[in-house]
Amino acid sequence: MALVPLADLLQKADQGGYALGAFNCNNMEIVQSIVGAAEAESAPVIIQASQGAIKYAGLNYIIALVRQAADGTAVPVVLHLDHGTSFEQVMQCIRFGFTSVMYDGSSLPLEENIARTKKVVEIARVFGVSVEAELGRIGGTEDDISVRDRDALFTDPSEAEKFVAETDVDALAVAIGTAHGQYKGEPELDFARLEEINRRISCPVVLHGSSGVPDESITRAIELGVRKINIDTNIREAFVGAMREALNDKPAEIDPRKVLGPARDAATEVIRKKIRLFGSSGKM
């Protein structure tokens, strides 16, 4: 199946009351894990590439891997740019075939974030590409974007309403207490804020930094309108953990396939569990 835009899948998720899993990729094995999990669960899926992944693997490799995976499966697949912070990078991803992009202007003043995001939306619409934006700052570290925990700013519901009305984005990532990377303790999400944001805006809500968030909190967030949930750290933990175990069992092993194969399987299992948690299993 050809790659599909995010907006189409978000509309179905909103109607069905479930969330789409958005999983970050860094190499071939993780792409295979994501698509394999989606196939096993008969679920639509979003494959994300962050700035770090693009620097590591190269834009052409990422696109080729995901396009090959999508062409070989019947499940709907979105190729999404995660946390694009420059207009040039976003445009490059649109030109090269991404079906969804995130322009992250969350570090900018509100009016400037609105102006730049609106410009991205206007261009993306011409090519049938969906656009996600971010308002508020999410704690932790996402590649080159670092925010100290005490400086993380939650999304203001009134600003979210203004932002979505003026930009017409397809999805809005909000800051309600999640963080990128590994949590030091159990995160406490501001569900009242999430509920108000969802009531005020016309597009689906995105939850970043969802690895490590308790299942019951994820379920509650979906009930309150979250329709796209980002997972990266849990995949890395499973993937690298399985590699370590394989090398510990056989320290003399030199065949990468004997190390990366179990890592791929471990990542697939984690992704399948997330898909079931999000309610998107069987929704292709």
C-alpha cells in the first residue's frame, strides 16, 4: 500500500475513539519491527523519523526503507517527520515524499509560532501532506531539543484555541506533564487541562513522551481526545536490551543478524502491546 496522509487516519481514529501509535525509527530493523507489529495487529501505523534519525541514517535511506515497507504491506502507513524545527527541513521532507510533517515552533513566541506554522500548512496542503504542530514545551530531551524539567511549560488552553483556529493544523501536540526520554518517577498528567484543550480545539490532540506513562493514564488520555501517541524510548529499551542479552549469552558472536534479529523481535512485541493499548488493533 502506498504511504497515506496522517489526517485521513486521524479522522477515523477520532470517529472510533482510539489513538494511532506513532513509533520512531532509526534503522532497518526498527522499521521492520513497526510494520511487522502493525501487520500482526491489523492496525494503521505512523512511522516517525526525528532529526537525530535523519542525521544518523540519512533522509534518502529513511524514505527508501519506509516506502519499501509500506509497499509490501496492506496496513496503512504514514511517514512522519518528528520535531522538525526548521522550515527548510520540513520542506525537504515534503519534497522527498513524507506524508506528514511536524513543524515544532514551540520555542518561539506564540504569534511567531502561528505565522511560521501557518506558512507550513499552506504549502503542505498543496501536496496533500498533513501537519502537526506543538504548543507548550515538553520536558526532557528529544534529539537536539532540550528543556530543563523546571522550565517545561504546559499548554495554555486559550492559546491552543487561538493557535489551531489561525493555523488550521491537522494535529496539535500539547504539554500536559509528559517528558521525552526515561522518566525518573511516575509522570502525573494534567487531565483537566487536556480535557479543556480538547474541548476548545477542532483538531486531534497528540501526546509526546508517552514511553513510561502508566497504561491507565494512556487510556484516560485517549478518552479525553488524544488521537496520536508517540513512542520511542520503550522501543530503544527493548531493542538495545535484547542486543545486550544476545551478546552476554554469546560474547564471541560476530554475526550481526544473530544480535539484531532478537532485538527486532523484542521491539515488535513492545509495539504490538502499545497498539493494543491504544485501541487501534483491528482498525486497518
